[in-house]
Amino acid sequence: MENNIDLVVLTSVVVILFIIFIIATIKELSKMSSEELAKKEGGPRADMIRYIGALFTDDSIEPGKKITFLNAVKAMIDDIPEEEDMNRKNKDQDASQ
């Protein structure tokens, strides 16, 4: 009989924990259904823009360094479309051959 009491106590503890888990899951699911999810734009471009924004909100960086960095990034961004145009032209030439 003593072995059965251990089994009953263990089973009751597991059942109580399982019920708590179910209740917590239902509460979270109902909370999630009432709130809209904010979708963040992804990809390297969005990450770069977030990084640049974080640089300009950081007060510990000197304004002169911020402008230097911004000018360097602008130059890099200006070079990107030229490279994309070159890649498109190369692909078009390869496709026509």
C-alpha cells in the first residue's frame, strides 16, 4: 500500500503541473490573439539602416565622427546600383548567347 501512495502523490503532482501548463498556454494564446504582431523589415539593408540609426542616437559619439561615417556609407550606397547594373548587363549578355 505504501508503494501505491507514492505513485498517487507523484501522479497528482504531475497532473497539477500539467493543468497549470495548459492554463498558462491558453492565457498566452488569448493574449497573443488580441495583440497585433509588429513585423520588422529584414535583410542586410534593413540591418544597416537600423545600425546607422543607432549610431546617431548614441550621444557618446562625436558629431564629426558621425558625419564622417555617414559620408562613407553614402559613398558605399552610391556604388551599389552601379554594381547591380553591371551584373544585370552581364546576365543579359549571357542569356542572349
